[in-house]
Amino acid sequence: MGRPLRGFLSGQIYHVIGRGNGGQDLFLDEGHFQRFLLIIQGSKARFKFRVFAYCLMTNHFHLLLQQGPASLSVAVHSILNRYSHWFNAKNQRRGHLFGDRFRAIPCRNDAYFVELLRYIHLNPVRAGLASGPAGWAWTGHNEIVRAGRLVDRDLPLSFFGERIDGAVEAYRDFLNVPNDFVPDESVRSGESEEKKLSPEFPAPAEEKPDLDRIVSEVSVRHGVDRDALLGQRRARRLTAARRDFVEFCLKAGLRPGQIRDYLGCSPAYISKVAGLAFVKT
């Protein structure tokens, strides 16, 4: 069985980081950068998340995203899978393009959010690829300065002033202030005393397990059609995906009867998978 699926809160803002497998390059030329941004743009329209900042480097990327009604896990997996398939076909290669799983670190408060804006957009400057943030074409900096198609700049600029012109100038000045900020590298918890961002999509206190969301995430992870996963065909990939789905549902606290009715399988099948999951645990 693959890694367990991750739960994400609707409305939460995340710093998403992905790297090439073994440090390999993800973007070989301008066309590769453009294709990745087009895929993000299409996924944004489909999954209704928001983009506040991004930076594409040669072998890794940073995204500052706010999850919408759909799961961020599904959205990011969709982006990476689509790009991987395109990259492999274009470059006549096989195998994993991205190393391990992507990281998604929650944005903890307003101050952390604006520091992430600076950190992400200055990534090429720190790497010596540009003398200033405007000199690297593959970040969201220029879309904050001048409205573009991908970045939702209203929230970022709201921290720097009420009028657009003044806010843009203050944002530019902010990027020039020396700092030693280092972003969190792991998910933190227990910080409810800090002031949270006020998202457009209010975050619930606790995300409840949702069968439709889980089956969508499993379909993306295994590269199978959602309807096929819920059908009766017995291909090896579909069998693995159904087992993954049942195990995740059980560990999320869903009752076997709920899973059986949703999947349309026998009680014996649920019991068998439950037993295997217990042994693995």
C-alpha cells in the first residue's frame, strides 16, 4: 500500500514545495516552465484554489496556495501527475520525475505570510540567477506588481496598503529589506494563540472524512478513472486502488457498512482488507 493520504483544511494557506527525483532538473527550457504554469492555471480553474506566490527553479518549485472547496492534495497531485506525463513523453523517459511526496506547510499567521512572499520571490536572487526579483521570469513577483492571470494579488497587496500603487511600491521596498527568515520545514501545531489569516473560504474546526474526496484522491494517486475504481472490473491497478481506498476509510474512522455501501462490495471483502490493515499497523 502507498503512503496514507493527507487531510487539508478548506481555506487554509499552505507553502507547497516539490523537488526533482534525486535532484534532477524539472524544467529544461522555457517551454517546460511555461507548461508547468499552464497546468497550474488549468488546475486552479478546476479545483478553485488561490495562488498568492510561486517560484519555479530548475530542480524544485515553491507555491503559496489557499485551498478552496476541493482537497489541496488532489489538486497538487493532479498538477504533478499531468506535468510528469507530459515531461516524460516530451523527453522520451520513464520513471518518477518528482522526488518523494510534495511538502505542504501551513501558513501560521499574517507576519509569516508576508515573509513567505519575500522568501519565495527572492529565491532566484539568493541562488544567483537574477540580480533582483523582476529578473527571473518564473516567479509570481511580476504578477503582484502588474496584475497577471495566475496570481491572486489582492490579499498579498492588502498587507502593504489600501491603494494599489502605494501597496505595490511598499511591497517592492519590503523585498529589499535584509532578513534572515527561514520557513518552517515541517507542519507545526498547537499555535492557536497566534492570529490566523482570514481566508475567503472559512476553515472548519475539523475536517470530516468524505468518501467522495477520498475516492478522488485515491484515483489520482493510482492513475485510475474514478468510475472504474467504483466499478466491478478486476484489473490489478484497480484492485490495489480499491484496497488503498478501503484502508484509508477505515483508518479515518468510517464504518465498514458505509464503505461497503459506497463501494458496492461484499462484507467479506471489507473484513479481509481490515484484517490486512490491522496486521500492517
